[in-house]
Amino acid sequence: MSWRLAVDAQRCMGSGICAGVAPDHFVLDDDTSRPVADSPAPDELVLDAADSCPAMAIAVFDGAREIGPRP
């Protein structure tokens, strides 16, 4: 089982919070973030990173259902 991650490069402001919260899952390239792997194993840190993104640029999917950021 794996999740799918997406970072909206148009919304990402390069704060680096995601890479700080979940360094095994996100890195900064130039001024935007990107997932290390598009389909990581489920990890609460991935959801924490999506929740912490000030631009709400990270989406986490379990199959077709969006599970992050959490409301």
C-alpha cells in the first residue's frame, strides 16, 4: 500500500517547512518543494507536512481519496 503525493509548484512558496517536518519525503529544488518519491509508504509525517504547508501546496492521496491536508 502506498500514498500519492503532489506539490503544486504554482502555489509552493519554498518555505521548506515540509522538508523540515518530513525530510525523508520532501526536498527543496531551487525555490519549490518536491516529493522524494511520488508514492511513499504511508507515514504520519507526510500528513503533518501537508498540514503545515503555509501555501496549502501539498496534496496527499490514498487511492483516489485526498487525505491531506487534513481539515
